[in-house]
Amino acid sequence: MNSLVLDFENKVNDNKYSITDLLRHCLIIARKLKQQEFVEWIYNELNGYENKEVPSYRKIPLNIKFLNPYYGWCPYVVTQKEVCDNLSHMPIKITISEIEETTREKDNDIIRFSVPGELKKSLINTVEFETDFCYEGSRISMIKIIDAVKNEMLNWILSLEENGIIDENNKFNNNQIKKANKVTSQIINNFYGDKNSIDLSQIINK
């Protein structure tokens, strides 16, 4: 019997499949089960979270640094407590393939990201000279995002199997589609642990 669900369980522990390959496999299953929320989550991972709230696992520790012409990248010292609190974890909105690409450079444990234009303008006003800024984080934090996505997919697939939602020859019946709604809603509710949005440009300009 051909089964998309059982085939995914075999693939998820095989390192030859990228996280993007696994998400596309899950997308086929989610579309066939008419699980719109899960489909939307998969598209967000594949295409990025621009203008959208990110799941809690995509909020990682990052430091802001500025480019010193003599000493290179230097820590940007934050004196306002409110800004310090909000800088503890920053949302990573790039595509999962871009995240995966950053983890391939095993000789470099430091990952740098560009600071958005509006925030950069606000930061320049605080240092009073023209320079560049970046976010700096660890490669390990990016690996944790990939692991979290993989774990969410595996948890979903195993939940489908536990509830008897296994396709036959790549097809699900109407009863399986109905049962999948409950399974998927429980998984989706776990994605967003921290509902607090971060707008540093507004905080810095206070």
C-alpha cells in the first residue's frame, strides 16, 4: 500500500532529505486533508514570515552590533531597560531554506543578519554618526529552528497515524478528513508561545 503518511515517517529520519523537501511532502498531505491552518504554516516556513507573526521557536537570542571602521563589528550598548528586555529574543522571518543555508558553514558559529532600514535609521540617530548595523546570533540557534520545524511535522504525522488517519494509495476518506481537523488544531495552538510583538524603532525613539 502506498501511503504519504507512512512514507513521510521514513523520510524524516533520513538526512538526505532537506527540511524544504520534508515541508513539501507535508504540504501534499495537508492539502489532501484540507487542513488550511497547517497549509498556511507550511507556506510561511517555505516563503518566510514577512509582515506576519512568527512562531515562538523562531524567536532566538540575538545581539545588535555596529560597524566600527577601526575595530570591526562592536557591541551596540543599550542603556534603556525596555529596549534591553525586547532585545533578548528577536523574530527570524527569513525562509526555512535560507535558515538551512546558514547552518551549512560549519566553520563559522556566528550568523549575521541585516538590520531593517527603519530600525537602522533609528539606531544611527542614537550613535550620531553614519555606520552599519547587524544582528548577530549563533549557528546553533538556527539549527534549533530547523529541528523545531521537523519536530512539529513529525508530531503532526504521528498524531495522524495514532488517530487512524493513514491514506491508502495517497487518498483520504471523508471521515479521516474530519478527524484531522481536531488533530491539526491542537498542533497549531502550540506554535505561538509568546504573543508579544517587538517594534524596536518605536521603543528607541521614545
